[in-house]
Amino acid sequence: MANRTLLIARPVASSHSMHGRCTRGYLAYDPKERTVSFLKDFWRPDHEQIPAEHEVYKRLAAHKVSNIATCEDSEDVCDSDGRWQVTKTHDAVGHTSHLAHGHYRVRLREFCRPLTDFKDFRELASLFYDAMTAHEDAWGKAAVLHRDISVNNILILEEGKGREISRKGILNDWDLCKYKEQMLKGTAPRRPNLTGTWYFRSALSLRYPYKPYRLSDDIESFIHVYHYCVYRFHITDAVDNLANIINTTYGDGEKNIVDGVTIGGSKKLMAMTFPLPPMRVCADYPTLKDCLMALHNVYSSHYKAIDLGSYELLYCSPRDRRPRRLPIPEIIEDNLKPMDTHTKLKDVFLRYGGRVEDEQGNPSIAWEENELQKTEDLFQETSLADRKNGQLSSARHEAFEDEEMQAEKPVKRLKVGARSTTLHSIMENRLEEQ
């Protein structure tokens, strides 16, 4: 690759899909430099308005965006005749996409741990602060919107050696991003509901797929990822009905297809507008309870300022639209609502991540020792774990990806039942824009 010899073994992440991007990730060893990096091999859309991922990384680096991976090199993979390997099936009759995909590789310097390897919920908040900083930098400095915030795309980067290892969060996988100049004012999606990971999409983007995708949709996704981690690694009042709650809130349990477009998000919308957080934790964990309430104060205030009636009129299905004498005014983010900007949510993660100090130099919010725990993977005891190691997919709605990154060091955890397990991932639906 790029005149460099790399040694790879089986993929640490791979797609079982027969179509889509068919992403595979490898641990790549350079025998000359004696370095290890991450090699991502997939089929990218062949379209001038969809930038290759290395071009996105170049733009982010040029604007000094923090907490992202470092792109070392990339290549379009050619056949024996020196021509770029490009799909032909996109022209097949009945195929859902008429966009060709080309074989592509990008190599990143950093090889990271998955977010599910977080040690405790204080560290989880700190990792989210780092990832949100990357997201804020990308939008504010480089005019890039990620558009796929998910549990897979927030990673843990370990730096240092021995006892001097530090951990921080990075925001990864920018292949579904858009540049601000591409997000024309009021422009509806070309293909509604084909952006990002379904599990973590905002309530409004799922409920109103014809609305333009905006910054606030990405910011809300951080909340859904955090809630997901709490459901998965902490005992809540949902534990006895966990699979059903996850499927109906994040999955396809309540989807509705209208004119070929999938509509969902009603459970998420209820959670965003409900007067309390969607889950309750034990009284022995007051700091986590306070953190969930602080997050709730941000998103509930945001939704209180939204006129959902206007969304119904402006972004309903074309089948349900009726002729009107007066035009409906466009809904514009005015930076006045809490999730129109990063500030409010970042502040919660900053404080509960233990990164704000009092006058004595101690964290202003202190987690008790017994609170610095996480359970074993609660999904393992439910139908959510039917596909062992199945990752949240980056290939279309019906495809899944696997990930086999195991923790090398144990984390403090609570036992549930008679046994403990390693942190496996579950299957999850992710829709991508072709």
C-alpha cells in the first residue's frame, strides 16, 4: 500500500454483507518501520460530491481539529490491468442504488479500543467530552459535520507506556460526513433516512426523515449513545425488560414504512420530551443519577423550545401533504436552543468526567469509590446477544459488521447472575447514504 509492505492477519472488524461498503478493518504491521497501524478496507461511493475519507482527514488536519485519528496514507485499489476496481451490480434491474462503489483503503496511525472498554462512568463522561470536542472543532473550524455518531465511532486512544498510560476519546469514521457548503439551506435529503446509524439517530430525524439533517441531530446522538451505554453496563429499572426496551427505543420495533421511507423515533421522541430521564438507577449511585438528570435538563429544554406541529406540517410524508394557501416558514437552527450548539452538553460531560476542579484542586464532582464500577455486559443475557460479536453495522439497514477487539486489562465490574463475560458487541442497524 502506497509502496509500503504491510503484514495483516484476519480482520478485527468485518462485514458479512454481500453489498454496501463491505468494510473490513485490520491490524497492520510495517516490518520496516516496526510500527502498528489500522488499515480500513471498504468500497466507497464513486461520486464527486462524496469525498474520499482521506480527503476529509486532510481537511480536518489542516484546521487542527483535535481528538481524531491521523491518516497516514490511502489508495484506490486497482485490478491487474491498473484500473480502479469498481462495482457493476449497481446497474442491475431492481437494485436499490444506482451509485457505483470503488475499492478503497485508508491507513490510520492509531489503533484504538472500542468505547465499550470504558472503565467506569466517570471515564465514560470524559471520553464523551473528548469526542464532542472533536465534533465541535470539525464543525466550527473545518465546516465538517460527522453525521454518524455511534457507539462504534467513539473510540479510546491509549498513549504512553507502563503505568504512565493515559486514555482519551477520539471521534472516528468520517466517511459519511458532509461539508457545510454542501448542506444548502432548507435542502431536504436526497434519499430520506439513509444517513448514519439508526440506533443513535435523533428522534426528529427518524420521525421526520424529510427534514434537512442538522448539527443538533448529531449532538443529540451523543445522548443516545450515552444512554445506550448506561442500559448496557449498569443495572437500571429496565433490566428485566431490557431487550424489548432497546428494540423499541433504538431498533426497528416501532418502524413504519410510508412511500418506501422508514419512519420511526416515536419512543425516542417520548423520551426526549418526558419530564424525567428514560431510566432509573439505584440510590447507591447518586452521581450517575445526577449526570443523567443533567443530560435530561439539556435535551428536555431543547425539545420544549421546538414546535412539533410545524415539523408535522413542513416535513410530513408527501402522501400526507395538503395544499395550503400560505407557505409554511422554514425551521432554522437559531443557536438559541441548548442542542443547537455543543456548549451545554459538553459542560455536563466536562464536569461529570472529573475535569473541573474546585479551589483545592479536587474534582468539583466527586464519584464515590463504589460508584466507579460497571456491570458485565447486560445484553449477553438477552436476545440482543443472539449474534455473538455482531457490531453495529456500517453496511445498510439489513447488514451487520463484526468486531473482535477484546480488552487486554480487566475492568472493575459488578456481577449479574452467576457469571461474568467479556465485552461483546451486539447487532445494530446502521443506514448509510450511498
